Amino acid sequence: MEIIVCVKQVPDTTEVKIDPATNTLVRQGVPSIVNPFDKNAVEAALQLKEKHGGKVTVISMGPPQAKEALKECLAMGADTAILISDRAFGGADTLATSYTLAAAVKKLGVFDVIICGKQAIDGDTAQVGPEMAEHLGIAQVTYVAQIDIDGDVVRVEREHEEGYEVIEVQLPVLLSVVKSINEPRFPNVKGTMKANRMEIPIWTAGDLAVDEQKIGLKGSPTQVRKIFTPSQRTQGVIIKRDTAREAVAELIQKLSDAKIV
Ligand code: FAD
């Protein structure tokens, strides 16, 4: 079974800083990690390989330092990793990102399953996986919490707020996985040493059969008008009175004073 996992390197912080001039993320000086949901994706792929045999390939589109994220996935047990990196890919929105990743998948050739994380913790759109499936013309299931493969049939449990939906699809398929699917393994010393010795090829725009009008900023129809960190909410007022009637009367008075009612 040929399994491809899409992995994004993201800033290790919940306080992502925004460059007000360019409306893009400030990545300098911020430590990076593997997007946590993508570790679940790698773990799911490794478990499928352990059950069915085959090969796990991890791919990432990003700057040269994204190699570190790929190395961590190799240390977990992935067989190969490819970095898709070129200045021409810079400024990509989700459509251009998914188009480029789909082109890399096409270059890899044969595959059975592509696994993505549910979403990236920085961009947070959850669009890249489904868009890739569209570019590749294959089936997709999002929010996957369990995967069972029998022959050409993939049976998945899809997480809902109120339970699970059981879906059967044919291979090849793209699945985006949620946190509850598994507990990602920690890389051991042997895996880390092996990963450090492995070469990670870099594929540039010239290596992929891409239309240059569809990559990077040029290929990105999304225009970010404004991006900002919401201001912290101030603490509310607590009204404590002996009876509910008195408390409600005071609440109404305060709302009236503030011209809300
Ligand atoms: P999601 O869709 O939430 O990710 C879902 C899953 O897709 C991930 O779990 C992972 O499995 C996979 N995935 C997502 N991204 C990648 C990736 N790169 N490689 C491999 N797998 C991946 N970002 C920049 O860093 N620099 C920029 O200059 C920049 N410019 C932008 C300009 C515009 C107009 C817009 C709209 C966005 C820009 N972004 C930029 C953000 C960039 O579009 C997103 O980071 C990227 O497209 C992924 O979207 P997401 O983070 O919402 O991922």
C-alpha cells in the first residue's frame, strides 16, 4: 500500500504574530513544530503500513527549514520524505498550496491513500486536503477518527459533534484525520539517527508539471484585506443580590445605563 502524508510545519505558539504591512505570518524567531494533527496523520499511515505493508511518503511544501518537520516524521518511521520548496511557491493561498501539493502527488505516481491533518493550527482553514482531492479527482473524507481497509474498500468513522458517521469509499482516497484517531508515537533514538542520515530531496517548481499562473501569490485568488489578533475580552460584571428579582432589577438598570436596552 502506497501512503502519502501531507505535513505542514507551523509556528509553535498560540500567539501568532502578523506583519501588518504584508498581512502574512511573522515566522522569524518563532520556533516551529510539525502541525499536531499531521502527527496523527503520520501515525495513522504507519499503522496502516504495519497492517497492510507498503510505504509511507511524507511531503511538505514550505521553506528549507521545513526539512526539520520532515525529519521528525522520518524518525517516527516514515520511509521517505520530499520537500516542495521554491520562492515561486511563496504567498500561496490554500488553492495554490493544494494545487502544488497535488502536482507533487502526481509526480510521485502511484498511491492508494493520502492522509492529511484535520487542519493546520496556524492557517486553520481545513481546506488544503479537500482541495487536493478535487485537483486529483479522487474521493475524500474529512474528520476521520478510524480507518479500516479491506481490499479496495476503505471504511471510516467520521467524527461528528453528536457521534460518528460510518462511510465506505473506494481507493484511492484522501482522508483528513482528527486528534482522537490515535496517539502519535515518539521517535526513538534509532529512528532519529536514521532520519538524520537520510537525504530529503527538494522539488522546485521546475520539477513539477505546474502552470506558473496557478502557483504562489500569482495563483492565489484569495486576498487578505486585514488580519489581526482579537483584543482580549475584559472581565464582565458579576451581580450578586439576595434574590433573583433584585439581581435582575440591577441588571436591567445597568443595561439601561449603558443604553443597551
Ligand atoms: P489547512 O487547510 O488547515 O491544512 C489541512 C492539512 O493540509 C494539514 O493538516 C496538512 O496535512 C495539509 N497541509 C496544509 N498546508 C500544507 C503544506 N504547506 N504542506 C503540506 N501539507 C499541508 N502562508 C505562508 O506561509 N506564507 C505566505 O506568504 C502566505 N501567503 C498567503 C497569502 C494569502 C492570500 C493567503 C490566503 C494565505 C497565505 N498563506 C501564507 C497561508 C497559506 O495559504 C496557508 O498556510 C496554506 O495554504 C495552508 O492552509 P492552512 O494553513 O489553512 O491549512
